[in-house]
Amino acid sequence: MDNTLLIQNYSRLKTERTTLDSTLEAIRRFFVPHRGEFFRDVTTESEVDWRDARRVFDNTGISSADRLAANVQSALTSPSLKWFKWRFRDNNLNLNHNAKTWLEACE
């Protein structure tokens, strides 16, 4: 590919992205106002705009985003499944009945 073609393609994509950036910033401001900036490097606490949440007059978007995240997590991860099983490093302890009973009680 030619270098000029790559640069033109990059410039075109960057221009298209600026429209999306402003839309995503508006979503961030009203749905997750206490999270960090998407497109700005914040290196110190004094750079954070703590008054950003004051622009939110209705918390419907914030609570809806929280409920969506909780529903997605519960759909993906079943709480009834065992996620792990304890074991000892020493295989002799894994064969010991009292040690296995104790590990099962810890789970």
C-alpha cells in the first residue's frame, strides 16, 4: 500500500471518529458521570471535573446502566456453578479424608 493512501485513510477515519467521540462523551457524562474521561489523559486529581455529575438532573440513565450491567453479569455467570475447588499442594494431604473434609468446609 502507498504511504499517501495510508495517511489519507487515517485522516478520513480520524475525521469520522470525532463525531463518535462527542457522542460517546455525552453518553459518559449522563450515564456514568463518576467514571474517568474516555478521551482525555487525567494524570492528577486536580484535573478531574468533580462538578460533572451536577449536570445530571435525572438518574434514570445511571440506574438503567447499572441494571443492564448487573443483568448481563448474571446472564453470563451462574452463581449456582462452582467456580473453583481448593486443593493442597501436597498430594498426600489431598488423599487425606480429614484434610479433604476441611477443604470442602472452607469452600
